Amino acid sequence: MELLIVRHAIAVEHGDPAYKRDDDRPLTPEGMHKFRLAARGLREFTEKPDRIVSSPLIRARQTAEILRDALAPDVRIEFCDDLVPGGDFGRAVTFLRQLGAERVAIVGHEPHLSGFTSYLLVGEKCKASVTYKKGGAALITFPNGPGAGHGTLEWLVQPSALREIAATHSA
């Protein structure tokens, strides 16, 4: 399995009085614009995912929609509660295994994604050395399906590099 991991794009600041709950914070117009460009960059070196799975929080859902539009317009977005901050890594792995897909893209949040990435690479909850910027992405491969400590990090790309790739290929 190939697992494309994406952090949600730039969202309204935490604590904005217009949003009573953190869960309700949407992407900003700037975040949407920058991630559309980043997703076009991803399209240049990432294969189309068979499945797209998102945290159910609005900012992740919006990011997943942009990702889908760029990479796989015919793929339906699915949701996994264990991709929210504080979600259970083991249950998230079980969810991914049950998909039975060759290529899966997931969209979530920091610091949860850093911890989940470490869990997939090392096999335990540990201090993450991988950090995702908003709109950043990584690819982890699993020779025998996803599992704790079974993954290989193929690449990690920050959003500015993805936007640069998009600009280079559209010129």
C-alpha cells in the first residue's frame, strides 16, 4: 500500500471568536488558494489515490475536497474519526487495512499526523521527528499493508516546494 499523508491547509486561527468550537474552523481563502497550487504540484509526482480519507473536521474536509479535485475527481471522500487530534493510531491503521486499497490519501491535523507517521515508521508512540506544515505531504509505503512499524518514508515535501513544482510544470 502507498499512503499519502496530507496536513490540512491554512485555516482560520485557533481562538477566532467567529468559531465557538475548534472543530468548526474552516480554511481561509489564502489557505484554499495555496493548497490548490500545492495539490497541482502533488499531481506531478503522485499517482491517483484509490481512496481518500479525511478527518471529519471542516478544515480537513475542505482540504480533502481540493486534493480530490486535483488528483482523483471520481473518488468519494470517506471519513475516519481517528484522524482527528487525539484519535487512536491503532484504530486508524485498522480502518486503513479494511479499505483494501493500493493507494490511499489521508488528510488530518498536527501534531496527530506527526505522531501517526512515527507510529507507522517506528511502531510505537514516540516523539515525532517528522513535522507537517499546513498543506505539506508525505508518502509512506507498506510492502504488506499498513501496520505499526511496517512503513517506509519515501518522501516528505513542504507546501512551498509543492507550489513551486506546480508553477514549474504550468509554465
